[in-house]
Amino acid sequence: MPISQAQLADKIEAALKYNSDDPEVDIPQARKHFANELAEAIAQFTIGRETTVTGTSATGGAVTGTGIIKGTP
């Protein structure tokens, strides 16, 4: 079950705050941690979400479909 937009915002805020008050933070390590936390939050927001896809068929007609976004292993 994907997380809500509000939950996504909370996770991003938590990732931003994680090292923000540490005066002795290791900058490269903090950046890597932030990137990992952000990637996980985005994955939780998108994977499992139902989406509608529109496009054009090989014959030129419009096509529309729905599906669930799946993650890669």
C-alpha cells in the first residue's frame, strides 16, 4: 500500500532534519543518508500506486489503460 502525500512530506522533512543540527556532521555521509532516505520515501509513495496511462496505438488511435506501479527487485 503506497503512502500518502502527507506521509511523503513527513519522510522528506525527517530526512532533511536527520543531520541538520549536528555541528560535526560528515557532509558526504549526510548526503548519502539523505539520498537513501529520499529514495526510500519516493519508492514508498509510488510503488503499488494505481495509475492511468494514455498513449497512441500502432494504428494511430488513442489508448488508455490502468495499472499498478511495480518496483524492481
